[in-house]
Amino acid sequence: MSNKSSSVGRVVVFVVLGLIFGGILGESLGWLLGHIGLLMNAGGEDNVVRNFFVRAWELKIGYLDDGSPLLIDLYMLKFNLGFTLRLNIVSIIGVVVGLYMMKWSGSR
């Protein structure tokens, strides 16, 4: 039982690390491709190649229609609930690389 829960924990850790590193790499690549587009007069900073890698899809959970997080007011306690997941092509590639690294690291 302990082995199964530790393997699920490893998967979660490597997926989160892949998302973080992929997001950082995506933002860096977007900045670089934006400057290359400016230098080459290829659509400026908002060029097609940059948009392909950097454009993010957002999944918002716990937000109201006006964009504010859900507020639960219990008089003495107040909770703001909201969760946003931003994915782009490079962060998905980061998850795949993270899972591949998990396959070859540590105990199985």
C-alpha cells in the first residue's frame, strides 16, 4: 500500500516540476522569439511562431462570472476559492520530459 502511494506522489511531483520548468522555458522562448521577430521584421513581437509556443489555454475553477474568486463568508472565517491552470505547448512538452525523467530516475 505504501509503495503505491509513493509512486503516485512521485508522478505528481514530476508532473508539477515539468509544468513549472515548461512554463519558465515557454516564457523565455516567447521573449526570445518576440525579439527575433522584431529583428527580422517577421511580424514584429507578436509573430505566428511565438504565438504558437506561448499562447496559453486557461482553466479557471472556483471563479464567478465577473472573474472574482468565489468568497465563502462564515462571519469569523472568510475563504477565497479559486484555481487557474495555464497551459501552453512548451509546458505540455515539459510534462512529457518530466515523466520521461521519472521513468529513468530512482526506484521503480
